Amino acid sequence: MPAGNGHEQKSSPGGSALSCTEHTVTGEVEKVLYANEDSSFLIVRILDSDGNTVTAAGPLGGMAPGQHVSLTGKWEIRKEYGKRLKVSSFHISPPATKEGIRRYLASGILPGIGEKTAALIVARFGLDTLNVLDSAPKKLAGIPGLGKKKVEAIRKAWKENTENRDLRIQLEGFGISPAYFRRVLALYGTDAANVVRENPYRLASDVKGIGFQLADKIAEKTGIGPSDPRRMAAGVGYTFAQMRQSGHVCMPSELFVSFLAELLNVEKPAAEEALLEALRAGTAVRMPGPGGAGMIYEPVMMRLENELPFRIRTLLAFRKHCGLALMRIPPLPGSRFSDEQTAAVDRAGKSAFSILTGGPGVGKTTVVSELVRRATAAKVKIVLAAPTGRAAKRMEETTHHEASTIHRLLKWDAAAGKFVHGRDNPLPRAVYVIDETSMLDILLAVALLRAIPPGACIVLVGDPDQLPSVGPGNVLNDLIASNICPVSRLTTIFRQGAGSGIVLAAHAVNAGQLPGASAAGDFYWIEKEDPEEAADVIERLISDRIPRRFGLDPVRDIQLLCPMNRGTAGTIEMNRRLQLALNGSEERGFYSGERHFLLGDKVMQTVNNYDRNVFNGDMGFLERIDLSENLFAVRYDGRTVEYPFAESDQIVPAYAVTVHKSQGSEFPAVVMPVLSQFYMMLQRNLLYTGITRAKKLMVLIGSRKAVSMAVRNAVREPRYSLLLDKLKSEARI
């Protein structure tokens, strides 16, 4: 029968613990207060053996009113929730009392049985009710209101529940939690246990949310050994995924083997054999590298790296491109362009492919606006785009010309699983100006250039001193270093007055100097080192002091940028504090895991969701929550996107975001902690990127020691790629 499996389940510790000692609570489930869509996170009210009411929370899948439970966990207190037991393990038993059985049947687990009918069934069969449902459900026909059709529906539902229970017990034995059970069941059906037993590593590629590490733990429970060929093959794929996340397109053979051996915790010879097998199977490719070293590629990454230089050379070879029309339009009378800016406009018009680069305040926007003006006057189509929605919106506001994200420009076809525009269906010939190209990884760069036809003109605009792309490659820097195309470098600072303090601070950091106080009153440095003190100051600044002094909205205008997610002043803890301070404490929202979302919350999309046309880094506001329809809606820059609760793991609170996630965005005011606790992430380009995100006000919170550490650390993490060599080869042709 359902849920009474006597199985224990584990969840990760966390939260604000009231004590470090684990406690056990035994009693009956009185009510499920909250359950998310896939039942991976529940809040329940327990009537314990002493008659006290206890609130418990955790991944309590399969729990329903009436069941007898034993819960183990730690007490925690949070301002917004009060005292509750954060469950680390639990044990469920079937309802043992008439009242428990009545509650269980009335909980909605069976169609057509509500409070009244449940009471009638228990009155008739008493403690034997569950046995009747198991072995003689036709006896229910004697209950008033239950005809043959209803009884048959109840019988089928109970049978399915029982079968699912048995399958769930098997999968739980392998380590598959209730959070993933429904997904596995939906994908593999009743054969799920056999599929998992045969090759649990399929879960990593087939089931959303189950990565290699979880699949590896499941594999261990099915008896698969550390050097099993299935594990080693999956480990190679996992190594490629980790490479991409670290920004690498490829990796030297020796380093790849060491990385693989470390990830899988196997000896080097076993890792070498796994790589050889992948090379034989074609799931890995070895190419000559610098000094004769072999470079290991995932096949698709090798193809992309080979294709990008070819695409650029093809564009450059087309002499009669549409950008030449811009050269026929003279500057407006009285225009005050610098020699650098004039030369940049000329290069952009003369070349089919060029780059415009420079730091903040040097006039890149002025050049782009002039390109827009000339294209309009020459009646040449000009298209503006950027990697993120906020960057595209800023581009539109500064040039007064429509702009879009690159993803929307290329148009994603969800059914086909690819962009509409590409090699076989290119975009029209036009002048394409792409901003914030330091964010371009090799995948998006190739997708874009596949869609740009010969005869078009493309200008990439970006700042190579900012953080590199989140995805693999170092595209903008490699393009600039290769000399494959004209590069316009703007160096003279023009943005003065209200914005000069921010700009001068950014340039100082980029030059390896500590930023100074701003005479314009737009750059402040509050020296703090203690993380708790810094967090308190940040909360006061955002919720009170900055809005009161500068008239800015604390949610819409002020953005907290943190070097890391973890830590007292990291995004996780600061989001919790700022949500409570800025959006009240009413529980008028929903949970995604242990994240609690409230109506009006500022949120960020964390993955590309092509089906909903919303992408990693897009920021919006939680506009609607519909518990009856199991969906919520987020407002993104003038459009509303609906999500089912099952996709709530794609968004995170965005009162505080990492500096990496802020790339391509600009905010009226930025607050940024730079503390020694973030020492692993304190780099010059991170501090520089954070400062350049501020438009009107920048407040740095941190010690001189930590800021100095960031300013001095100009060493960038290596990104393995042969793109620069391949671009140089094309440039020599």
C-alpha cells in the first residue's frame, strides 16, 4: 500500500539551525501545509506522541495526512518561518488508527473520496480499510455515493499507487529520491528499475537535474565498480562538461587524463585507457597542440573552433559588403568626434568584419549611434543585438534604435531543437552591431556567424578587460590578438560630470591602482572587513540609506553584486536578508526546493530556456502565482513569461547576484562587497566588471587589504583553446 515503505531518505543539511543536535519526532501527519509540484519539498504539520503540534520541512516525498511517521532532523528558527524541524531522514508507516486512515483517504490520494466518503468507508471497515482496498476493493460498492464507475476508478488508482510504491521502493534503494522519482517514471515507465540497473549513467543525460555525480552514487548502489567501462565512458563525458564549465574548449592530453583520474578517483592508467576507448569510439578527438602536445576535444567543440575562423574569413573576403554605404554619409555639421572615434566609424564601414573596443566612458556608444545614423541616412538596414536582454535594452535606450538579444535575433525553433536562422536560412544582408561581446562563448559566436551572410557587415563591440564569457572560449580576446580583422581601440575618457567617479575608479582598477574617492559623489568606498558587519551595512544601504538620499527604488534601481554565492555576504544569504527586508514576510508564495519565492520578488533566469524565449541572465519580477494551475509568471522587460512550478529551479532570487551573472547589465546603483572571505574570487577583472555595471552610483564595501588583493591579482585563469592559432592561420591566407 502507498507510502508505508519503511524507507529512510536523506536531505542535505543547511538553514539557520537552532541547535547542532539531531532530534527525533514521532507522531501522525495532521496536514500537508505545502507541497511543490514534484513533491520534492514538503512542509507538514505533525501531531506528536505527546499531543503537541510540530512543523517539519524537507524532501518528504510520499507523505500524506494520517500516516504515522518518525522524523529526524535539527531544529531551526527563521524570522519568516518560525521554529521547525529541518528533516534529514524519516520513516513512514501506514496509518494505524481509524482517524489516521480517515485523514489518509481524504487527503486526495484517490479520486472521488473526500472527507465525507472517507468517513463512511472507515465507519464501515474500520482498521481493516486498507486491507479491503488491497484485496477486495469491490466491497466499496456498498458505500453510499460510490457506484461501479467510481469504485473502478478508485481500484485503478489504488493499484497504480501500489505499483508505483513498489517501484519507488526499488529506486529509493538505488538512491533516487522522490524529487526525481516522477521524472524517472515518466521517462522509463514501469521498466525504470531495469533501465537504472542496466546503466544508471543514462540518468545523467536523460533526466533533468541528475548529473554525473548523482548517477555515480546510484551506480555504486547497483553494484557498478569504480573502473567499470560504463562508468569510465560516462566519466569522459562528465570531464568534457566540467571543461566547458571552466571555460575550456580543449585540454592537453596529460592534463585531461589527470583531470579525469581525479574526478573519477581512479588510477592514471585506468583514466588513460578510458580516454583511448573514447578516442576509438569517436566520443573524443585528439589534435596536435603547441609544442607537439596532443589536445583533447569533444568532437562538437573541435568542429566549432575550426568553423569560426572560416566564417570570419568568408565574410572578410566579400569586398562589396553593405557597410560601404555608410562611407557615403558625412558626419553631421558641428559633430565633435575625436580622431579615434572618426577612425572607428571609418573602419566599421570599410570592413565587413571589425571590432570596436575600449573601457567605460571612452565613447563606444557614440560610435555605435553614428553608425545607426549613417545606416538610416543611407537606407541600409542596421541590426543591433547583444547576448542579454538587459544589454540589448540599454543599447536600444542609448541609440534610440530597436535592439534584441542574439537568441531572439536567430529565433529558436523548439520543435527542431535549433535556431531558425543559420547556414541554410541566413539573416538578410545588413550592418550588424553586436554589443557586450566579451560575453560571447564559442557556441554562440559560431551560431551568430552561421546566420550572417556574405555581403553583410558585422561590428563586434566589447571590453576585453571584463570577465570572460561564462561558456567555453575566450572569443573576443582571441579575435583582437589574432589581427584577422581591423580593431578600433578607444582610450580617451569622455564621460565626465556625474559619471566620472565611476569611470575613473574603473580605469584605476584596470591600471592596477586602488580606486579613489569621487568628487562627483557617485563612487563610495566604505571600509569594512568583518562579514557580519558588512552584511548589516549592505542591508541598511539598500533598504534605507541609498533610497532616502538618492531617491532610488531599492528593488528596481539598486543591485547587489557579490563575488561568490557562499559566505555571510554572498548571494544566498544576502538574498534571504534582502527579500525579508524589501518584500515583507508573508508566506504568499511558493517553494522551489528550500527557496521561498514571494509575489513581487526580483528574480533571474539561470539557464537558457529556448521554448519560453528566456535566457540565462535575464532579470524580471515575479508577477503572478497560480497555485490552482501550478504555475507562476515572471515579467521580463515588457513581456510576461509563464512557467510551470516544475521549472522553478530555473530561477533564483536576484536581489543579489554574482558579478559573473551581471555581465551585459547596467544598473542605476551597484553595491559590491569585496571581503577577504572571497579571496578565491578576488581578481582585477572581477572588480573592474563590477564597477563598470554601475551607471549613477557605485558603493564598494570592503577592506583595503581585500580590495588591494583584487587589484593586484591580474593573472587570469588559463582557458585552453587553439582558436587564436587558427585565427592567425586564417589571417595569413
